[in-house]
Amino acid sequence: MVQRIDVTGADGIRLAAWEYADPPKRRGDAGRDEEPARTSGVLLLHGLMGRASHWASTARWLAARHRAVALDQRGHGRSEKPPEGPYTREAYMADAEAAIEQLGLAPVTLIGHAMGALTAWQLAARRPDLVRALVICDMRASALGAASQREWEDWYRSWPVPFATLADVRKWFGEDDPWVERPSPSRGEFFAEVMTEGADGWRPVFSRRQMLITRETWVYEAHWEELAHVECPTLVVRGLDGELGRAEATEMVRVLPRGQYAEVTDAGHLVHYDQPEAWRAVIEPFLDGVPAS
């Protein structure tokens, strides 16, 4: 069972958080119910265009031993999407900070994918008192530049919206999208998850204009200095065919005071979506090794 909890983010924005329920109690030797052993909270932060439900498989697995919460970040999922934002790095960090404090998750383990990973490490650098461990999934620390932003603008314009059916969504993003090098059913499913049906067909639940505004707040700058100020144990995970290259990932680990490295084969940028079992296999020993608070 999943419970929705509303969180008040920066500027009073309403954010939707999703807490994954406790697993069923076990019967002990004496016939008594036994609570499973649990550790501190985990907050899962999706990437640009994502939503909390993309973490469902990971969160259900984590819920056996952790208090697992996934957050729809501003402009995404079922959280508010103010027309004029703000969609700044400051706002995203403040929202995550508010979720941790209002839900009593500290000291929290932050698990972030792409944009969510950047938010996670920026917050860990700013508020080390709130964060006990960090998992960075396929997010670069280097500046990407103006050309990258123009490519995204062109890509958004190429979307054939509205889509007639969800099957069309899956096919376009999984096969026909010019950014797809080879068929990727998991990519198709990822984007089907962020579509909503209207009178004329299926459209994204987010505003592409707002996504571009959000993205431009980080692509022009590098984020190495903030990594160097992350004090907690940190695992950098990359998909072998993802956007984060091995050389940059290993340099991120070197810069991090307590960094570790892992990679997942046969996975692209959507590591936890492409290979959920392999993803769990690389983060489990890291989480098990994080000292108790």
C-alpha cells in the first residue's frame, strides 16, 4: 500500500509525497507478531520529467528495512506546477529540505536520479546534519553548455503530441524517437508513466517550457565544488550506456570525501528502470555499510 502525504514546499507550494507502507508483520517462534528490523528514512528524488512512481519498485524493496518516501518535485507528477515557478536550484533544494523535516526523515539517505541526484548532493553539502548517506544515479558534475540546452529545445519540439494512445507513447519513446539508439521498452514505459489523457489524446503531465527553465538552472555551470563538500558516505552509480561516463564518474568519486563507485551493465540513463535487480544489487551493500546514526 502507498500513502500520499502532502508537503508544503518553498513559497508555500503543495508537494505530493508517497510513503510506501510497512511490509506485513512476521509470526515469531512463539506465535507473536514481530516487527521487521528498520533503519532511518530514505527520500527518493526523480529526475527531470520524472515522477515519484518511477521509484515504485525501489521504494517497495527499501520499505522492508527503511521508511521509504518518494517525492513528486515541483512541476512534476501530482505536485503543484506554478506557471512562473520558481524552478531554481534553490527552490528544489528547499523543497527536499522541507520534505525531510516535515516527514521526520532525518538523518535521511537521499537517493537521486539525474536532476534529483544533483538536488540531493547540493542539499547534502548545505545541510550535512540532515543527510546520513547519498546515492547519485547517472548525473554529471560537469557543465553541459548552451549547445546541450539547444538540443533539448529541438528535441521537445519534435515530440508528436498529442499521442493517440499510450501504445503510441511507448513506441515513439522506445523506438521512433531519434534520440533512441536501439529499441528500449523500459524507456517507452518510463514516458508512458508521465502522460495524462485529454480530449485530444495523451500529453505529458509536465510543461516542457517549465522543464527547459528548470534545466537551464544547472547546465551552464559545473558542480564539482558542491561534491567536495558532501561529508556523508556517497555512492556514484552509472549505467554502462548512460549519460555519465566512467572517467567523469571516477573523478566524482575522487572528489567526494567518502565516495564509492558502481556501474550497472546493460543499462542506460534510466538505470533503476532498465535493470531494477542489478540496480538493487549495487546499492544494497552500500546501504548496509552505512554506519547507524
